[in-house]
Amino acid sequence: MLKGITAGVAALNLGRLRLEASARNTANLNTPGASRVRVLARETPQGGVVPQVDVPAAAPDLITESVEQVSASRQVSLLKKALQIQEEMVGMLLDLRA
């Protein structure tokens, strides 16, 4: 149960970093020479996920960043709900053990 909560928090952090990177890219759309930054999930040998910053050759564009913001926002929203459900389940299990 604790591994699920830890994984959920790590994924929530990844979604937050994706939103921040996309916001930076959107803010720099009209900045000459600005490069696009994206945050990817990289699997660790222990089975966890850590964020990895990538700088692709392509310049930022509004459509790509809009899609990225919607996707990251939904990821954060769904993970928040999943963590709330896990918290409720832990509470129920503790009640059963009492």
C-alpha cells in the first residue's frame, strides 16, 4: 500500500514538472533562440519513476504546448483522485484492524 502512495506522489510530481516545463515553453514562444524543454518519465532499476529533462531540437509551438498542458493537467487530476482513494482505503483497513 505504501509503495502505491509513494509511486502516486512521484507521478504527481512528474505531472507538476511537465506543467512547469510547458508553461516555460509557452512563455518563450516568441523568444528568439529559445529551445523547447520537456519532462519525461525515466524508470529506475528499483522499479520507480524519476523525471528526466529533455531538450529536443524542435522549437516550441503553441499546439504542442496546449496538448501537453491538457495532458499533464489531466494526469495530475487523476493521480490526485487515485491518492485520495488510496488514503480512504488505508483508513478503512486501519478501522478494520482496530
